[in-house]
Amino acid sequence: MRYLARVWLPVLGATAAVAAVDRRTEPTDLRYFVHAGEQLLSAGWADTFADRSLQSGPLQLLLFGAVGSVPALAFVLEFGVAALLLLVLRRLGAGERAQLVVGLAAVATGLTHAAFVDGHPAEIANPLLWVVAALWAREGRTAWAGALIGASAGLELWGVLGAPVLLLAPQLRAVMRGLLAQAGVVLALLAPFALAGRFEMFAYEWKVAGGTLLGLVLQPGSEFGWSLRLLQAAVATGLGGAVVLRFRRTLHAIWLAPLAVVLTRILLDPLAYGWYWLEVEALALVGAAIAVPRLLSLVREGREVRVQDPFAPEECDDGPESQERPERDAHLPRLRAVAGE
């Protein structure tokens, strides 16, 4: 109860204040998704994806359609993002102070606000779900991890790009279990629409926008179809896998690998929507919750060593006491360890 009062109450209270203001706005794309969600819950559900421009996942549409009211979604989405962030931080073992600071930072920097007004909450939820999946993979629970990554694809299909975190599993066989679970969940989510109605999602083609990295290579306005999406996905997951293998022995792999994936996805995307960067912001907050307390701990340890060391550097000049240097030198390995040398 004290934990809820010290952490959740302030963060959710700040989130509620922002959502109360946001509910009067008209969010980008959200009303379109709400209408698609209402169709998903109707007798004509099988043709929900007959509109090829609809690129939202069925789970996200299900949520939007079930709530129905756009003003109500302001509270649902913003509370949901704040709660998911706090749950992830607690699962990571972050202290109460770190959870409180990061949770309030998410509100102050507009992360919860953007989850509603931009109309794409999956930009925040998917990377956070990948972090949880990475933790489960490290523990060998790869079937659950793969299922969670598959569920993130149910929010927006690019959620499948979280697959590299499965490489954190202790054994290759466990990685394969995770991949099979992920594929099974994605298939279960999409197959009913493909079998029972018109499923046109993969027929959609984007236009390369000017001002993007791809716009320097391809002519702005060029078609960017799903074949190029697969190439984009291959590069993003490949770099994510490389980061996993490089940092797999540290806890930082659980957020650095997803960060590598989303950054690559953004840089190689034909469009340049501002809400894409919510993925980076969410992971940066998680990374800060892990890295900052550890850095502060190292600094404190370094100060303690210097205060407690009876042989300060200025006392080590040549002089009558030089015979004591071997004893003084015994402190050097400890100092170097604290400094990270």
C-alpha cells in the first residue's frame, strides 16, 4: 500500500491531469481506428482489413472498438502507458525513487500525452513489451516471451521485429521455441481475417517522403511496398541481434537491443512521422532507470574509497615515508576497479 501511495498515486495523478485536458482534442488517426474497431466487433468483422490502408493490428482495434468513445480513450491510453511503464520498471528491479522519477518524466516529456493525441499507442507499448520479453528470454521462458512479442504484433504488425531479444535465451533450442510461439500467435491473430474475409493489409504501398534517409536514395514519391518492408525488417532485426550478442552478459541488452531495432526501423522508413520517436523515448526512459542509479552508485563508491583511503596521493611523494609505498600500492587495484579501468 505504501508503494502504491509513493509511486503509483503521484504518477497516475499527473497522468489523469494531462488526460483531462487531452480528452478535448481530436487525435490523429484515432477516430479512424475506432471506426475500424467497431467494425471488428460487428457482424462484418471478417472484412475489417478489406481496406488496405488499415495497418493497425487486431488487438489494438479491439481495444479502440470496445471503448468506442474518443474522450474516454484519452484516459484509457494514457493510464495504460503509464501503468505499463511502471510495471516494466518494477519487473526490472528499479527502486521506488527511480520508478517515481521515470514515471513523472514520462508525463512531463509528453510520452503519455502522445499515446493519445498521436493515436498510435503501440509506438510506446511495443518496445516496452519487448523489454519484458527480453527478461523472460534471459530466464529461459522463451515460449512466453515469443507469445508476448507475437501479441505486440497484434497492436501494430511491426511488433514482430522484437524477435532478436529471444537470443538472450540460454540455449538455442529455447530460442526456437520462442520463435515458434511468436509465429503461432501472429498466425492466430491474422488467419481468421484472411480465411473468412478480404485481407488486403499486405497489398498496401507507402510513398517515400522527402526529408527521409530513403529520400536521399530513392526518388520522393517512389512506391515502398511490403517487399521493401521485409528488407527493412531484416536489417533492423539483424542489427538488434548483433547488439544482443555483444551485450548479452549485461542487463543493458534488454533495452539496447530493442533500441537498435527501432532506430534502424525509423532511419530506414519511407515516412518521417514524429510519433515514431516515441519508441526511442520509451526505451530511453527504461535505460535511464537502469543506468543512472548504477552510475550514481559507482560515483558514491569512488568517493568512499577516496575518503577512507589513509594514503592520499599527495602523501605519496618521495620522502622518509617512501618505505610505506608497497602498502599504499595495495589500494590501487581497488581504485582502478571502482573507476572501471
